[in-house]
Amino acid sequence: MGSILIPLLFIMAALSVLPGMVSSMVDNHFAISRTENLYQEAYYLAESGARCAVRDFTQIIREVQAECLSDFEWDPLMHPLSSLQESADRHVAEDLIPKLKERLKEMGYGGPVADYNEPALSDLSPESNIDVKMIKRFLNQPPEIRIVSRAKIGKIKRQVDAILQVNAVSQLYDSSLFRMALLSDGGMEVRGSGSFQSDGAVYTQGEILAEGQSRLELCNHLFTRQNIIIREESSASFSRDLVCGNIIASGAGNQVICRRDVYAYHPAEALQNSIAIRGSLHTPRRSDFLAGAATGDILYKMEKQAGWDYKAHLDPSVSVPKVNVLPNETGFSVLNPDSPVLFLTPEEKDIVLPPGEYSGIVCTNGSIQVGPGDSVNFRGLLISGKKVIVEGNLRLKEDKKFLLRLLEEQGEPLKHFFRVDDKKALVEIGSFREHPYQEVIEE
């Protein structure tokens, strides 16, 4: 019996100690788990502060960029070799950072290191604390805003930093040519009872002629430095403001109606009875421009519309694949009229547009022609290095949204041809990660 009793006593003693050991192990486990949870909560708290600051400062930068763009006015005479996008980028690059500095100063972020308004985070425990600072580094390239978010929960401290890189870009994904329906280097002739109609703007560096009982009808602007000549019982109608050298109606049986203002480089000796101008006729003199007279401002505006060179907005060295066309001796035929066509050639190739209704972009250094008896309804953009000759019927429709969509669908070659780059992000997050906790934040 004694030999059994002694081991039993040892077993009972061990069992009496075991609950205490188990309880201590459980307490230690819960303590470790709580510490780990608080450590993770401190990280989430610091991360939340950084994300709030990134969101708010990104929105401020976007608002300042929008303010810069509202001040932008495209002036092809100031930067004749720059595209619309390049001009806008230059304007934003000059104004964005100074305006951003001023806006941040107005909001209380004037110093190089400033306290960010504590983010509104709900359900914070009494022992939790968050401090977020912003540091401006506008001399860096690209300029930066550093966000430092520090969180404390009891004795646990964690820090998350973010770097916002500010790209001084306009994000103006556009071309000045897309507001046109027709661009011609050699002018336009409508003859042989032909008709030309356009609800899009027309720009030409050559003379415009309608003869042989032909008809011009423009529902949008026309910009040219050269004369508009109407003869041989032909007619012309202009619904919007018109910039031209002069309007000449030669002979009997012609009719010209200008429903808005006419801006003419060369004043007529006497207004002909066959020309009706329902708006005002402006004929500024170049001497007034040089002397700084008020009419000189009008001449400058005329030059901005009719005196620029559209070829500076193209890159003819870029080869653009032909789409939905079958090239032939006279130009091309359209494979599917319901799909856009792309026919851009750097050659001086004279193109006869195929009859029918279709859309897209046609560009050549030669002439663009519509044959006798043919009827063409075209939506998009025509660009002709020589004359546009219409002996049938040509109707144009401007569609800027369509052209931008086509630009996006066709990709890099077409974008580069029109000197339009992909939209670069205004704000990029250079980094977003945890850093060792700093008690003092310095510039």
C-alpha cells in the first residue's frame, strides 16, 4: 500500500500545479494577441490618416489644375510650332505650382512642414492618437508632397509615409484640328452645278471659288486670308462669323448671304447689291494693328483664326495604317460604310472621294475631289494639301467626339500623327509604405 501511495501523492501534486500553469499560459497568450492586435490597429490608423491626406491633397491639385486650364487660351501666333496639347501643357507647367502654393497657403499649409487637419476617424479609443503632417518639396523634379502619418495606441507607435508626385500637365487630350471639318492648303473650287455644305468649320489657305451655277452653304465658321469669289449664277450662304480676304460676286445672277459678322482683310470699294451682310462688316487696317488701335485687336483675332498653319499640328513622318479602305488608282473604295475609314498618305496623291455616306479621316498632300454627279456625305475630318474640287455634291459633318474616340481606338500611330500624347496622370503616388517612427518630423 505504501508503494502505491507515494506515486499517487506525486500525481496529485502535479495536477494541483497544472491549472495554474495553464492559466498563466492562457493569460500570456491573450496578452500577446492583444499586443499584436493593437500593433496592427496602429498601422491601420496610420494608413487611414495617410490615405485621407492623399485624397484631399490630390483633390486640391486637381482643382488648381482646373483653374489653370480656365485661364488658358490657345494662341497659335504665340507658339506657332506647338500643338494645342503642347501649348496647354506649357501653360499649366508655368502656372500650376505657383497657384498650388498660393492655394495651400490660403488653407493654412503655408510652411514647408504643416499639420494636416486631423482626419475624421470614428470609434477611436481614448488611448489612440493620430498626427498627420504634409511636407512640400516643390523644388524636386517632379514636385512632391510628402505625407507623414503617425499613429499611437498606448505605447505602440507606427508611421506610414506617402509621396505625391505632381506632374504639371494639362491632360488636354485634344487637337485644334478636331474642331474643323475641312482643312485645305490650296483653297476650294465648287463648279459645274456642284454643291458644298458643311456644318463644321472650314479652314483654307487658298482662295474659295464657286462658279457655273454652284452652291456653297456653310453652317459653321469659315477661316481664310484669301478671297471668296462667287460667279456665273452661283450662290453662297454663311451662317456664322466669316473671316476672309474679301467677298467678290462677279457678274449677274449671283447671291451671297452672310447672316453674321464678316471680318475682311481687304476692304471692298463698294458693297455689291448681290451681297447681303446681316451682321457687321469689319475691315481693320494693318496700320491700326501696328499703332495699337482698337481695330488692331480685331486684326489679331482674325490672324489667330485664319493666319496659323495647320501643318504644324501634324507629324507627317508618322505612318498610319489604312483602315476599312481598298486603295486604287483614284484613291480608295470603302469596304464597310458603317465602319470608320482611315486614309492618310504623305504623298501628293490626288484623291477622288468615292460616292456614298461614310465617316473617318482622309488626309493627303494632293487634292481631294468629288466627281460630277457623285454625292458624298462625310462625317469626320478631311485634310487636303492642294485644292478641294467639288463637281458633284459634298456634305461634311463635324464630330469631335467621334474623332477623339477614333484616336483612342486606333492607338499610337494616329495619336502621334496628330501630335496628341496619352493623358499622363496629374498626381502619381511615388510611394506608400511604412517607415520607422520619427518623433520629430523635419523638412
